[in-house]
Amino acid sequence: MITGALTHAWVSRLSFLTPYLIFTMLLITFCKISWKDIRFHPAHLRLLLIQLAGSIGIYLLIHPFDEAVAQGALLCVLAPTATAAAVITGMLGGNVGFLTAYILFCNIAVAAAAPLYFSFIGVHEELPFLLSVWHICRQIFPLLILPLFVAAALRRYVPAVHRTLLSIPRLTFYLWTAALVIVTGITVDFMLDQARTNLKTALALAAVSLLLCCAQFLLGRRIGRRYGDPVSSGQGLGQKNTILALWMAQTYLNPLISLAPAAYIIWQNIINAGQLWHKNKKTDSSRRDAE
């Protein structure tokens, strides 16, 4: 993020790479999925309802007061679960299989819902409804759903390529880092143009993203606790694919809205760092007690 901010004048020109980076990250994630382990859990439905109904609900609640903040709030709830959430879940002792399945269901659901939502509130709202939905579907569906079919095809017909992708365990992390540098550069570039006239809105977007980030982690853990796995549900609802959310904001909404998911990156990483610190501290304490 610091690199992107310092080099924003140059990396912002690489914005065309963002969809390809997102596609590749999802492809690698779906390559790791074993279809035998994909099972729908009752908690999945609860989490999906919060994302789909909650996102439009929070938008309608804030919309009468501030349209920009309402759109930012919608994105912070609607954005699908981050591919890196499975890694954090494993480190925290959660159910990786549960979360991996949710990443799949969540992306499919967002791919179906986002065109409908953006057709009403996005840059193409002046188009006829069906034409607007089609225009957005044409770009979102290939980005979110096509990686799923490509991963399945590679597993069955080109297993050598499939194995190669799986043999580089940190590839997703490096791709995510590159995408984060680019989208941070784009956001900072825009922030510098807007800061003087939209400082109040920028602060409001950051504050709303903080509240929603904390709320979703807590609500997810509360749902998961009913099924004996608070970690997985907490990460599934709270840890977002902010790279995708940033791209959506810059593509379909006012680019100023990208400040909400940009701030969300900071908040969710602070929460994840705190959870990992607490888990390690607890583990170290148990080890000392055993000795």
C-alpha cells in the first residue's frame, strides 16, 4: 500500500491489469478446491443473506443522507470473501474446507447480484434496466465465474498445468500484492484530486467502512458460534476481497467510493493481526502450562 501511494503517478497507469490479476487469483483459489469437499452448510445461507440483503439494506438506510457513503457501505458488505481468508482461517484454527466452499458460493452469489445492484445505482443507471444489467454482467460474470470453469477444465484435461499452479503456494499472495499496489496507486491518485473538495465525504467513507468491518467480523463469529466454528464464519463475512471491491467502485460507481474498500483493507488487516497475535499468545501460554 505504501509503495502504491508513493508511486501512484506511475502505477495508476497499470489499472488495466487489475481484472487479469483478480481472475488469476480466483483461478488459483478454485484450483485448490476439491469438489468432493464442497458441501453447503446452514451457516453459508445465513452469511449469504447478510451479504446480499444486508448490503442493499444498509444502502437504503444511508441513501437519504449521503449517496456516496451509502454506495461505499453497500460495497463493504457486498464484496465477496477474500481468497486469502482461507489462509488466515487455517492459521486461526478454523475450518478451511467450510471457508473454501463459502468463497465459491459467495462469488457466484455476488456475480448474480452485483449487476442488479449496480444497474440501479451505478454509472449505467440511465440505460434501460435489462440493457444495464447485461452491460454489467458482461464484465462481472467472466471475472468471477469463468475462473471456476477454467479451474475445473485444467484439473480434468490439463492436469500438468493444474499441478504447476498448485506447486507455487505463495503465488496468490504475490498477485494480491501486485494488485494492491496498483489499486492503491489509483485510489491515491484520485484522492489527491478530490481531497480538497470532498474531505468530509472521504472521512465519512473511512468511518463507515470501520464500523461495517468490525460489525461483520463480530456478526460472522456470532453466527459461527452457533455451529461450533466462530473463526470460519467470522473470516467468511468479515475478510473481504477488497481488490475486487476497489475495481467495482472505480468501474461502476464514482471513483471516490473506492475510499471505503481502501480503508477496509486497513481495518481488516488490523483485526487479522490482532486475532493472530491473540491466537499465538494463547498457544504459547498453553505450551508453557504443559511444560
